Amino acid sequence: MKMPSLILTALVALSPVTALQADVDFHKQAEALSKKYVIADLHVDVPYRLEEKYEDVSHATHSGDFDHPRAVKGGLDAPFMSIYIPAKIEAEGGDSTAVANKLIDGVEKMVADSPDKFALAKSVKEVQANFKKGLISLPMGMENGSPIAGDLKNLRHFYDRGIRYITLSHSLSNHISDSSYDKNRPAQGLTAFGKKLIKAMNEIGMMIDVSHISDQAFDDVMAISKAPVIASHSSARHFTPGFERNMSDDMIKKMAAKGGVIFINFGSTFVSQTSLQNYTAYKKALDAFLKENNLKADSEQAKAFTKDYRAKTPFEFADLEVVLNHFDHVVKIAGIDHVGIGSDYDGVGDSLPTGLKDVSTYPALIAGLLQRGYSESDIEKILSGNLFRVWQQISDHGQGD
């Protein structure tokens, strides 16, 4: 039956209002869920940010992506503090172990200085207990395994200090694993020591993080590890073909089959092929300029080049919808039990997507998930449920907490 034109006109006129009301409802629901459930983020680069330029993050800060007021606004309860160790330290014969200890000291000082706001957390139970007290937990993960320095005693040392995952390598291949960013692949996967380390991490109950490592190294990890593994801050290679830093569908499926979880990186170049190509073109032009003029990347001339280049070719930012596509894709190929949040806040510079610029914006992510039909139980898993399961399972597999 044909609908009378007056009724049809009325419905069309009302539809924008209905859509707007739905958006408002999603936002309200998202705010409520952000307070109801623990929000865990597997990768926040606060420690190294403060090492480079100290700010008191217990109060509002003028820079960076994280501080206590913004974390409270966003409902963030358990940001894993990234103990990031630049790859050049090991490559140049420096003391990575000392740097890691210093950064951990910094996290402990954050807690000691603001015990009414922050608390350390070495287990799922401690995160949950801190949540009930209204404290933001600061669990820790080590980004780059170079501080292990070829000695398994250091694994125990850092476990005792609170490190609960280790990203095996970073931007260069190291004494543990080849890196996805490094053209040189001396080990063709894991080194002999790296293979021993995987077994030792299983035994102690330390999460193995496959972000940053080469595909061959990933295959080695999956063949050796008896416990699930994680990717603390990676995205789906499906959307960025050829970008080895992200995970292929086969890798995600293989990791999920053993109970693992991929925590989605928000960086624009991780989630958007357009953004990645834009950055790659800029980097190629900058490298050529530096080589031609025998300059260093931190020189004033290099900064001027970047300013001029970006004035002519602005950076292409991703947006919230693009990030949500990665969550959808992982759920489609691996299931809701195998995806979480690994934003890389304070680690990807100014490349964060519109709508997700800092730690105050998790409710926007939740609202987007609600709009796409995710249930409350689905969202709880993404926010922290999947982390809690895999963390506890790996802890139970080893000596645990």
C-alpha cells in the first residue's frame, strides 16, 4: 500500500530529530558504561614522555595525551604505563637495564606523590581493588626487551618490579627478536636467547607482546609459547596492506585460537592507509633532504623543512569511525573475546584520530560501539574483560600472583 504523502512528509521531517535523540542516548549510555566498568588501555607512553619533559600528571597538563583530570573524565582506570626503551640504546652499547629501572622509579614516584589518585597494580585483583577505591591503577609493560640484556635473572627482576608484559623488540632487531621495522633480520625470527626467553616468560607468568616483532618472529613465538600471547598496541593489517607493524588476518586468527588478544592502536597511520601513505611520502622527502644536506633529524633546518612540507601537504588524520572499523574487523574474523584497547597515547605524537585525541575520549569510542550494535557485555569485554581473562590465564599458567 502506498503511504499517504502527508504522513510520509511528516516522518521525513521527524527523522533527523529521532536520529539526534538516538545520538544523545548513545552518549549518555557511553558515559554510564565508562564509569560502570574498568577501562584498561594496554599502552600509554607516559613514563618516557615525562623523562623527556617532566610535568605533574596528577594535575591538568598543557601537553601530552594523559593526565589525571582527563583520565577521570574519560573513565580510564588502568592505563598500562609503557616502560619504553629506545632501540638505539642497545644498538649503541648503552645500558638499557638502567634506563628501564629509572623509568619504573618514575612510575613508583607518581604513585608515592599522589596516593589519593594513583596506585600500582601487579595483578587483575589489584586493578579491581583499586577501581573500587576510586584509584587509577598504573600497571606496567616493557616496550622493547633490551633491558633483559641476555640474562634471565633480569626477567625475574623486572617481574618483581611490576612489569607484566614485554614487547620483545622495538624499531630495531635486538638480542631477542627481529623487528618489523628493521630491514635487517639477523635472527630470521627469534634469536636462540629469545626462544629461551619465551619459555621463561611462560614459566613466570609474564605476558608476551608480539607488537613490533617481525612476522617470522611471531611464528616462532606461536610455535613455542604454551600460554596465550597479546599484541599490546597493534591494528589490523587488512586496512594497511604491506604494513608489517600491524597484524594480518591469519596472525590475528592464530593468536585468538590460543586465547590471545589484540589491543587496537589508535594512531592514524596504524588505522588508515591514506594516512600511512601521507606519512610515508613525507618521511621519504625528509630523508632525502637530510641526506642531500648532511643534516640530522633534530636540526633546525629539518624542522623548517617539515613546517614547509606540512603547510603544503597537511597530515591526513583518521577518525573515530576508521578506528571502529578495526574493532569490527577483529570481531568478525576472531570473535569478541579477542580485542581490546591499546591506544598508544603519548606514543604516536600528533597523529591521533579526530574524536580520540586524548584519554578523555573513551566515552566517544564506547558510543561508537553502541551505535554499531555492540551489547553491554561485548563492550565490557573490550574495555577490560578480555584483558582480565588473558592476564589471569597467563598468570595462572606461570607462577602467577
